[in-house]
Amino acid sequence: MSQPDHPGRILERAELEALLAPRVAPLRDWVRRRSGRALLAREPVSDLVQSALTDMLERAGELRFTDESAFRRWVNQVALHKLVSKVRFHAARKREAARVKHLASGVFDLPDRDRSSIAQSPSQHAARAEDLERLSHALDQLDEDAREIVCLRRLLDVPTAEIATLLAMPESTVRWRLARAMAQLAAHLR
């Protein structure tokens, strides 16, 4: 991989494109491993990667290239933030991918045995919507760091060691904050 002539300087867009080009395939694998089933049911990996790369190119003026390791962390952090924002976006829409597919396949079809768990009664749908609203409100009560740790660990299934690296804190602190945040969520949901 070619590196900039002067480490520590802000990269031009063309330089950033050249640095990102060989990282597309590894980034695709990284995103595939970190995306949960729910997110992958709504968006293909290629769209998630393209969206993350677009964000990276838009931030070209913010990046100071120092070394390969720092650049790799920056790429992973931007991609991870993209995954978190996509999960939040879809959670806000409060839809299940399976239910959307079911409705699109035929509104007037009677549910068969395979679809019976997908087709909900109006009261079940209302109860689920209320539960999601309560969870969303409880998540909003957490501070930003706690909310991010919960989303990364519980929604995206990112290992605590990787969360620690991304947030630049010891892994024990991540585990402690996760436990504390989950206790706060439980208290808000009572």
C-alpha cells in the first residue's frame, strides 16, 4: 500500500481513494462479520460497504495519516459508526424485514403455517410497538458512551475487545460500563 509522502498531514481525496482501494475486500469481510442478521436482512453487505466508503471520502479533510495501524482503526471506526447508524435507522422504523416481505408478497394472502409467527394480530402488533417504544425511550436515557457500548455489543455483536479498541478504553471498562448500562436499562424498563 502506498503511503503519503509526509505522515501526519491531511490527505487529499485522491490520496484517500488510493489508500482505500486495496482495503475494499477486507472491509467487506469485516462488515459482513459485524453486521447482525437483522441488518443483513434489510441491507446487503455491498450497500453497507459503499455507504461507509462514501462517509470516509466525505471526511477526507479530517483525516491525518500517521501510520497504517491508525488508518486501519479509522476505517473500522467509520464503518462501525455506519453500522450503528443503520441499525438505529431500521429500529426507528419499527419494522421486521420478514413482515415487510410478507406484506409485499400479498396483502390478502391468508397466513399459512410458515407465516403464522410473522402475521401478528393488531393487538400483538400494538404490544410489540409499545415494547419497542419503551426500549427506545430507555436507550435514550443512557449517556452516549453507554448507549454506543450497548448497541455495539447487543445489537451488532461486536466483541468487547474490539469495542475497547474502537473506543480507546480498557476492555474491563467496556465490560463494566456494559453491565452498568444493562442494569440502567432494566431499571427503566420496569
